[in-house]
Amino acid sequence: MKGITHKRQVQLTDEQRHRLESLTRNGSASAKKIQHARVLLLSDGAHPHGGYRDDQIASILGIHRNTVARVRTLFVLQGEGVALNRKVRATPPRTPKLDGRGGSDAGGDLLLPAAGGTHPLDVAVALPGDDGTTDRNLCWL
């Protein structure tokens, strides 16, 4: 069980260990966050029930040993928050359909308030014409 020969040894404080144990027992966090907390608890060299090697942790948790090594490295180099939480994307995976200025980023339909409609959901959809204008091609919904 013991015998860590890693360059990146995890040494948790009592406060960190308590917080990670609470996280794994509570179950209200994402599965990936709980799994990463378990990796850190099992790799903690400062605790008698920790200090497992990467391949042992991977076998116990049913994950790849590279995941264990990555979580351990992130914790040692960048801290607990980076090791537990997912990286925030710089850009969204898809561009927004509407840009909030009345136009459309994807070139799709433009919703306009209906002229003289009596129902609050009456809208007109502006369809592009052959020449690129939309003023003559209104379709009422």
C-alpha cells in the first residue's frame, strides 16, 4: 500500500481531508468531482489509509491511471479547486442563435411583434427574399 515514488506527492491537511471526505459522503456534487476527491483521498501520503499508487487507485475506482496522475498533478501544481472542478470553456460549444439585438447570428428567422395582433403571442417571421430584403416577405404565425 505504501511506498509512493511519485514526484508529485499529495499531502492533504486535516481541513482538506475533512472537506474532501464530506464531499464524497454528501453526494450533492457532480460525479466527476466526487471521483476526483476520492483520488486525492486515496493518494494522500500524510494519512495512514492513503498513499496508494496510481495503478492501485485506478483499479479501486475503476478509472484510467492517467486520470489519477492528472488529478494528482493538478492538485500539487495548481491546488484543490483546479483538481476537483472542470475547466471553464473560453467559448461556448455552439454560437447563440439570437444575439439579443434583434438579429440572428446564424442568419435564421427574425421574430417581429405582430402589427395589430390581439394575442400577446402573435408574431411575424421575416423571411429573406431573393434580393436579401425582408420587408415584403412576412409570414404571420
